[in-house]
Amino acid sequence: MELAALSTILVHGPVSRTELASRLSLSQSTMTRAVKPLIDRGLVHETSEALEGPGRPSRPLVGAPGDRLYGGAKLTGDEVFAVVTDMLANEVAAEKRDLTSHEPAEVARDVASLLLELAGGRALVGVGVSLGGSAADGSTVDRAPFLGWRHVAFGPLVEAEVRAPVVIDNDLSALTAGEHWFGEARGLEDFAVVTIGAGIGLGMVRHDRVVRTRDMGLGLAGHIPLDPSGPRCFAGHRGCSTALVTIPSIVAQASIGLQRTVTFGEVLDLAREGEPVCAEIIASAARGVGRLLGLVANLAMVETIVLSGEGLAVLDVAGEAMRAQLDEDRDPDAHPLDLRLDRSGFSRWARGAATVAIQSSLRGLVSAPVS
């Protein structure tokens, strides 16, 4: 009961006691008994502004960050992006660093040394590490292709270094959790997250819970057919989401079309200037994004999508093409899609990992002795 109350306050606060009781289907007296220990432990507090309404004015409840620190780290194939946050995932410090090796023990030391440095000598309540792959039990990495890992007990290696509980999660799941609790979709019970960058990612929250399956980390959203006349991806699929809208594919198409090597930034600049090859590649990518968003909205029946990743820059050049394709693929009577852009970069991924650590710590916090 206390755990449910704390989680609800963190996600939906400021929340009145009446609303909290309603959300948790509790009587007012039971809700009061659940909230008091949370206040006594310094986990929540009342806001300074009272709510006006029938009866006595009440003060909404919000999470109290206190002095608790959490670590979050996002691993790629060659870098670690790390952040230290408070209990509300507010960033205290952040930095990225190159990995020295793919050897699990070395990676664990890289992660731990960076987090401990960012914490400035203060203890961490918990640590979350996210990566492209899967870790079904939250401790052992079942697979992580970018690191070449299979069945690696990575959680205990990091725990030994940071001396705090560690949870390992898929990067899309962690990012989605971060958007749900503290990000662009905070407080929503149903939404999707789509990421566009080096690859394509899809996360989902249904009925106030992140959808997690055994197939997390397989990149299943990366090969959805979008354009039968489009380019082929590395796996031979023509016009799939990877082939059409990812940054490596855009760069490869432009380099072939221009007969010289170019960067993603150069492709965008040339498209803005009206260079025909790059302009068509970027417009095609934008239409692909629109079609992908339409498919997600239509099939998952969500009304909100958070769009994130370095590939968002495509929309700065050809956003109208994306919107036109999305509108074409949506029924005109469908509810308008609430599209939220998250441009915060890799720090958001690390904050997602920290969010998973925060979530994992709550049971222990609500059962700790009152100081």
C-alpha cells in the first residue's frame, strides 16, 4: 500500500489526497495511514500551495528528492553515457567516456569509476545500466550484440565496484520508463516511444506499465516495411524502417548519390540548400517517419507518441513531409495524435537507466526504519 502510494505520487504528483485515494481505490482513512510513513521518512512532502475546494483546503503531495543519489549509465558499443540524479531523476552531474575494452570486468570498472566520480564521494542508493540487448532477470545480460556479450553476469560486476544495488535493463525499456515517470509522457497511462538514430527503437506503456517481453533488444521495429520502392537494408529488406530512416542508411544513400563520402550533418545542410539528391533522401526519410508513426498509432491504438533520437534532425528539414504522410495514413476521424519530441540526447537514455534504479529501490525505501 505504501509502495503503491509512493509510486503514484512520484508519477502523478502533485496529487491531492482525494485523487490519490481514488487512483488507489482506498478509503480516506486507509490512504492517510499509507501516506504518513512516507512523509515521516522524507519520501514525500506537501506543497506550499493549498488546493481550494469544498471543505478544508488541502496541500497536494509530491515526491521529496532529499539527498538520495542514483546512478544511470547507457552503454553503446564504444562509449558509456553516465548521469547521477536525485530521486526525481533530476540531473546532478553527467558525462560520457570511451570504453577501454569490451571485456565485462573492464566495462564494469569503466561504468563504476565514472559514476563514482560524478557522485563526488557520496554513496549511491542504486544504479541502473541500460544497453542494446536483453537482461530478463535484471542482472545477467542475455545478449548484447554491440558488446559481443551472451549470458554475462554483468550486474554483480558493477555492484562489486559501486557497492550499491544494480539493475540491468534494455535501453528502450529504460528510456520508456524514464519518459513515463519523469519525462515527456510523465503521468500518461498509455503511449509509445519511437527512437530514430543509428537504429529504430519502439517502447510502449499500456495501462500505466512499461511493456516488457522476451524479445526486447531484437530491434523488431527496425524492419517494418515502409516503402516498396525504397533502398535495401543490410539484411536485404527493401524500404524497411532501417533502410529508409536511420542515419547510417541516409549517409550511405547520399554518399552513393553524390559519389563522395558525406556526414549526416552535411546531408542535412545540402538538403536545406535544395541539393536534389540530398533533398529527396531527406524527404523520403521524413515520409518514412510519418508512415512509421502512423503504423504505431494505428496498430497500438495510442494517442501519444514520444519521438526521440539524433534522427529528429530530419524533421527540422522536412517536417511537413512527415506530417503529410502521417495524416494520409490516419483515419480523418481518428483522435489527433499527440506527438512529443524529446531532443535531450543521450542524457535522456542515462536518466532512463537511473529511473529503473529509482523504481527498483522504492520497496526498500518504504520499509526502512523511520529516522
